[in-house]
Amino acid sequence: MQTAIEDPLVGGVLEGRYLLTARIARGGMSTVYRAVDTRLDRQVAVKVMSAGLSNDPAFGDRFAREARTAARLSHVNAVSVFDQGSDAGHVFLVMELVEGRTVRDLLRENGPLPPALALSVIEPVLSALASAHRAGLVHRDIKPENILISNDGVVKVADFGLARAVEFDDVAARTGVMMGTVAYCPPEQISRGPCDQRSDVYSAGVVLFELLTGHAPFAGDSPMAIAYQHVHGRVPAPSSRVATVPPELDAIVVRSTSGDPASRPADASEFLSELRQIRSTLGLPVVPIPPPRRRGPVPRVGSDSTARMNGKTGDMAAALLSTDRVGVDAGRHDTAVGGPPHGSATAEGNGRRAFAGRPGAPPPGRPPTRTRTARQRRRRSTIIITLVILLLGLLAGVGAWWMVSGRYSTVPNVSGESRSVAQLALRRAGFGQTGVTSEYSENVAKDSVIRTVPPSGSELTRNRSVTLVVSSGKERFTIPDVHDQSQPDAQTALAKFPFQISVVQQTSDSVPNGNVIGTDPSAGSQVKRGQTVRLLVSNGPAIIEVPDVTGQSQGDATQTLTNASFKVAVRQEISDDVDPGTVIDQQPAGNDHAAKFSTVTITVAQGSLITIPSVSGDVGAAKTELQSLGLKVKVHKRFGGLLGQLVDMSPSPGTQVHRGDTVNLDVI
């Protein structure tokens, strides 16, 4: 580490508040210092941007705007941004100081991690990224060097200081330089520049691959070789490197690192949710991160690269922000890829850098081993150019095949197949994770495939996920029993089901008016969604015609009305017009209509019989007595009837006759 004499800022105070006590690390675009916030009396990390950037007003404005955006992010697993400012031409950022080590150190010490430990490391990372994604921030440079592990075992994601808000213009579009380390960059960030939350998901998936296997998925002799593999290749399943990795983790790594952003989890929150489900399925516990083998506090800040001292790796790592990615970082091809480079930079194991300005030039300070003639140099150049042209032609041919047809596959028609057969067919066709949803079907048997999403015949990029829509069988609902309930209660019970209800009024001999007779289809029947169910509601007994029974005897009339489903009531009335016991009237009248089982009242004639009394011999007195009984009297005079004496009468005394009948009297 350089001393205060070598670095004029060490010992200085920025904005009268931040005392710089030591330089932690230095990169191409910034230097990170350990500092003391004299106002709050706490240790912090201060990142001071290079003079070239600090003198750019546009950069200063963007830096301040993005720092304010990053400061809104508050999460236990994210290195906090406290402040930003400018002092005497120095643009700087103030961050949380983390004492500990990086995940790079953890991998260097332990190699591949067991699945439980790998998930215990990556889940806090995704939790911090999920919080950032909800706030509209994209990290852009997730890698082991930017994941810190504090001395008390807390995982923290560094380098949110210059993460751009999604809605701002992309840095790549302005500068032509791709941010991020190439070994962890998603294809779209390499080829196009703009990135979103799914780009962070890709980088996190590569980190998970490295946690499970101990190595990054791609290696090469140059950053461009690695970048080419990210753009044109596919991240392999971790079990291809470490056979004990469960297939569930294979699937999520392959999905999260898909070349098509649409096939990845939408953001870190979705990625985290799927990992937690896998942890639950596999029964993996949350385990503590093992302590470093070499004890003692190690200063950390929001990071990009690892400082190396005295030829030893891991003695102290200091984080630089992602804006420092202008060269190859620490021999791992962590690079910024932009326009045609004028030279390449390689960090040696002890931290020194050597630069090569042209092919074949010896490293600085090292004399050439021999002097080549001009002919040898021309021959060497010709061979190199020829090989480059051949290689470019081969790459162009392979790239053209891949872009036109090689990276595409046709979704097979698996309709009617079982789920397992369909999933196998999709894997053989080159597609990745298979999602499964279900829906009811009238035509496809239960547990068979109805269709795929996207549909069969679609041309899709390989490794993209395809969703199977599987039949749950025919959708049916059971009609409840609402017999004899009131109409409102029955309608409430049926409204709980997706039926169409139709109310139908019907007569009923047994169900009271307004109550439910039943349903059509009947209770217990299985019906489809939206099918019409008729609710049969009673409006009482039927209205029928009343038979005419006048003139019938009481017995016959009663039998006739009973057979017609009426009740019979009888009333008597004296009548001399008809025979006694004859129906002389009815209510309701004959041929009228009345409710079935209602009462019909019949009026039956009652006869008026009179017993002829024995009368005296005086004609006048006899006539008067008989007439008073309602009888008619007719006098027959014999021999002139001069004496006026009653000698005979017909009918004779004691005979019963009807009122109004005639009694004949014989008088002499």
C-alpha cells in the first residue's frame, strides 16, 4: 500500500468532513480510501473519481444523480451509499466500510461449495438485488469480487454506487464502453449494451454456477474469446463439472443464464423465490459461511477488483466501482468491451501490469531474445493475417448458421401426450425449463397435454422455456338439494356455483306456494360451468273445472266432486220444488274453475211434510185449520150441502202430505 507521501490525498479532508486516512485500492477511473466521517465519527470508504472524469461536467451531473438514486437503496445485504460530493475538482462517493473478505476469497480457500452453502451465499445477493430492482436500479456488474462477506458472516453486495436507474440513458450508449466484467456479462450487454433486471439475473446465475463448481463456466485466452462464448454458447449445467449437483439446481442455473432474456426469471425477486422453493424441495438448511482460514480484519468497500500485495492473493481486497472496467482485471478477463482497443492490459500475479502495443513486441524492460530479419517478420505477418482471415471466415460461417437456423428449434406437437412424454419431447427438441399449467377440457383426457405455449410449430431460440397446458379433465359442478326451501334461500344457495339460474313457476299438490319443488337437472347432477339450471318454484295446486252436480242426489254429487279432487260441504234448504235430498245449488257453480282440493259447497233440498189433522164436523172450522198448515182445501157439496156438515176428507187424517198439497172435504 502506498504511503501518504506517495498519495497527496491521504491525510486530506474532503468538504471539511471526510478525513482520508489510507488508500485501499486504485483503479483506472477511481481510487478508494479508508476515511473517517468527522461529523458522525464513523469509519467509511470514499471513492474518488479520476481527474479525467471529474473534469467532465456531464459526468459530474450524472454521477450526482445516480448516487442520489443509489442512496435510496437501504438493505442489510447491500453496501450503503452515504453521500456524494465534489471538492477542489475531486468528485467522490462515500460508502459503508465493510471489514471482511470477498466471495472470490471464499472460493479460493474452499473450492466448489456444497449446495446448501452455495444457496446460503447467493440468496442474500438476490435479496439485495430484488430490493434494487424494485427501486428501478440495475447493478450491471455482479461477480464474486463485488460480493463481500463481513467478519460476522453477513453477505453484502457492493458497487451500487454507480448503478444506473433503468429509466436513465445507458452508459454504453453514451461512451461506447460496456460496463461489467466479461466473465459474468449477459449476451445482450456484450452485443447491444443496454441491460435490465434480467441482465443481473444472468450474472447472478453465472455466480451460482461458480459457487457450485469452483470455476466460471467459460474460459479463454482473451476477453473477446470469453465474450464470444457468452454470446454464442450456453452456460452448461453445473453437474457437468460437479456430478453431485442436484438436477433442480442444474435447471435453475440453465434457465437464469438463458441467452434469451425472456426465458430467464423476470427479476431477482422471482429468481430468489424459485431458489427458496428448490431449497425447500431438497431439504437444504441455511448454513453459516465458514470463517477465513487466515484470521484478522480485512478492510473492504464497495468493490470491483482485488488488490494483491507482496505476491499473496487474498491478503487485502478493495472494491473499485464498475466504472473502473477499462482493462482486463487480475488475470480473470474482467474487462470493459467497447470500440476497437488500442492495446490490451494484463495483470500479473503480483499486481504489476505489462502492456503490449503491437503483435510480437517484447514486454517493457525485457530485451528481445533475437533479431528477426525483415523477411521473417513479413512471413510471420502473412501467416498471422492468413490465419486470422481463415478464423474470421469460419466464425462468420458458424455465426451465420447459428443466427439463421442453428439457434432455433421448432416446438413439437405434443397435444394428447402425457406430461412426461411431452417434457421429454421438448428436451429433445432443445428447449429448456418446461413450465406446467392446467385447465379443464371437454375433449382432452385428464393429465394429457392440451397445447403448448408458444404453440406447436413455433420457431424459438434453443433453451427457451415452453409451457405445457395439461388437462384437468371435464369441469363439472354438483347441483345442491334445495327442495322445499323458499325461493330466495334456494337462489342464494345456487348463486355460489357458476350456473345460469332460470326460475320456473309450477303447480304442486304437495309443496306450498312460493317454496321450491326442485331443480332441472335434479339435485346431485353434474353440470358444466355456465349451464342453465331451472329452479322449479310452486305456485300451489292447479286450477281445474268444477263439475255441475245440481239436480243430482246428495250422494251422487258428493262422489262426483270428490273424484274431481274437491272437498265437499253440504247445506240444507227446504224446498217444495224438488224431491228432498236433491242438490238444488252449488258454489262455485258448475263449469266454473277453482283450485284443486278447494271446497265446493252444495245445497240439498229438504222436504216440508205435514200430517193431516183430525178436524171437527164444522166445514168452516176444518177449512180454516187445514189452510193454516199450508194445505189447499177443496170442498165437495153433496145433496146441495145445505147442512154444512163434514162427512169425509181425502187424504184422511194422519196422512203426511207436502205443504201446498190439496185436501178434499165432502160436505152435506
